[in-house]
Amino acid sequence: MQFEQGTNPARVKAANQSAILKTIYHCGPIKRSEIAGRLGLTLPTITTNVNSMMARGIVRETGSEPSSTRFAGRKAHLVDIVPGSRHFVGLEIQGARRAVCLLDYRGRALYARESLGEQRDYDRNMDMACEMVGRALSACGLGLESIAGIGACLPGLVDTRRGVLEVRPSYSWTHKDIRGDIAARIGYPGPIHVENNACARAYGAQLFRREALGDAQTFAYLFLSQGIACPLVLNTAIDFGSVVGAGEVGHMVMVPNGAPCSCGNRGCLEAYSSDTAVLRRCGEALERGDAPVLRRLCGGGPPDMEQVLTAQEEGDADVAAIVEEAVYILGVAVANINNFACPSLMLIEGKLFCRPANWERLLKIVGCNLCGAVHPATQFIFVEPDPLSGAMGAAAMAICKDLETYIEL
Ligand SMILES: [Zn+2]
């Protein structure tokens, strides 16, 4: 790939700088000559840029590679990112919980916390989330001036360019200026990036699961929680952070004229396979006097996903039927996503799949509905659900954007 060509020298220079920084980020510690080889740039271009990155303290020499021959002259020094040179904040704001983390440039968490508690009032929820950012900074002894970027993510439809949450139907939050509201509350003048929370997890996968992603050119991140989303991602060192789109996969109609969905339609994937749908259906079973094991486990209160999975494990036939239908419909949807988009790899995060029996069943149903002629080699990885993965993903997104827009001033 050539980056030096073009008619706008400033833009070419910025693109070169960003490509060099991303290559060091992904492949470091790395030799200057290897960066040149990977990017198709000249060694002097690499050296000039790396020297200025070193002068700014974001890149350093980390030793030298052993000589491969006895006659080697100067040893080639390896360069790498300086982890403590930049810091990023990640925030996930949901109705029932908020999570915040503070990462260094390498993505190591210096601080990560969640706070539980339903808060349907948007402004109050935002206040609570921003107070958590303040606590994270003071716990790490950092001021706002040391934060290179903030990433924030939420469920729902997000306009990433404007940093606006367009709609979050289940909470009646519409047209919320997330970027502006965070900036005003914490007084932060730097970059604030806003994303859907499944897309943020896809950014997190790119940063934290490089080995699992391997050389997959594209991957999908299926995230099941209150809703269902499945962003597709281009996965190359240069296009790092290219989340193509979340898609409204949760509102794919799986059962024409089926169960009502929060979007107003009927038969959507979310109406069967999201946590919300499984819990609603289990609640209905309890009201009918069914699901005896689940009834004992939740003692009259509303069930949670852990109790549902335990009841399934302990042989509650009513709960098992609900979960099996959720997995069946999801399996058909996953096969359709793969038949259509053909990602090399699909990561799946959802509480339903804490039980191996459920992911085994899912893979079986996918196998029955996957068009082998289209894409026989899609690989599936089940990701353990983590309450902090949204905040970590949002911070990872801020790091990706930082690498993407690196311009030396
Ligand atoms: Zn729907």
C-alpha cells in the first residue's frame, strides 16, 4: 500500500503519520525497516516520523533485535508505544447500570467500576455517569488535561458524527446530545466519541482480542442484552476501528405477525431472543403458574438471567422451552447474517451462552441453516459476558480514534 502519493501534501503527511503510529501500535515492538516494508514507505520517511513521535514521548525504543547473522552491522532498534503517555476514559450508560474505566495508551485498565440501579431519568442518569468519571480521575490522580479522549456508549441508535443518541425506545430517550452533555458536565474540551454499545464492544475486541481475531479480514460482534445488535468490522491494521455499522439486526423479522416488539412491529428477533424477551416470557410463565423451578429460585420476585439459566439447568421444562425457542430463532438469524455478510469470524456475547448447552444448540442450528456454498469457514467465538466490556470498548474506541486522527502539531 502506498501512502506517499497524492496531491495534498499536508493530508498525505497526516495519513502517513497515522499509518505509522497504527503499525507501531499493532505490531510493536517493531523495527523501523519492518514498518517501512509493511506500509510501502521509505525508511527516511519512517525515521523522520518515528523520531518526532519519540520527541513527543508517545513512542520509544525498547531494545534491539538479536542479529540474525554474525556479520550484521548496527543492531536494529525496536520501537513501541509508551503506555503511560496518554490516557482515555470509557463510559457505558444504560438505564439500569453505568460503567466507567480509565485506560492507558496500551489499553491497560487503571480503573474500572460499575454502578447498578435503574434510573430512567436521562439527566439524572447522565449526572451519575459523569460523577463516576470524576471519581475515576481522582482515584488515578489524573486531571482532565491528561485525558486524550473520552469514549461513551449506549444502547440504541447513535449518530456518531454528531455524538447524539437518536433514539432509545425502551427508555423514551430521543435526540440526546451525549457529546455536549458530557462535555458540559465534566468541563472537558477534548474529543468525545459516542457509539452504540455493541459497536463499542467491537472496538474493544479489536484492541483486546487481537490474538482471537487472528488474520480475520472481517468480523461481526453479536451482542445480546436488553436488545440485540451485530456490528460488522473491517479488521486490518490500517482500517483499525472501521466499524461498518450496527444494523438493526434485532428488528429483523423472524416470525411474520409474531410476538409484538418494542419497536412497534411484530415478530422481530429481539422479541424472542433478547434478555428482555426471555425474561418477559419467563415472567408470563410464572403468572400462569408454570415454571416451578424458576418460581422457587426467584421467590416471588421478577426473575433474572442467572436464575433462568439455573432453572433451565435444573430441568424446568417451561423455562427450557422458552430458552430453546430463543436460541432456535437466534440460530436462524445468525445463519442469515452469515449467509448475507460472510464475516470470517463472529464473536458472540450474551448471558444465554454462559450455558454450554445453549451455545452447542446455537451452533447446531446455525449449521443447519448456513449456506455452505456461500461461506463454509465462518468461525464462532463465544465471549464471556463482562459488565465492564462496554466501558472498556468505549475507551478502546477513543484510542482507535486517537490513532486515526494523529496529527503532529
Ligand atoms: Zn422490533
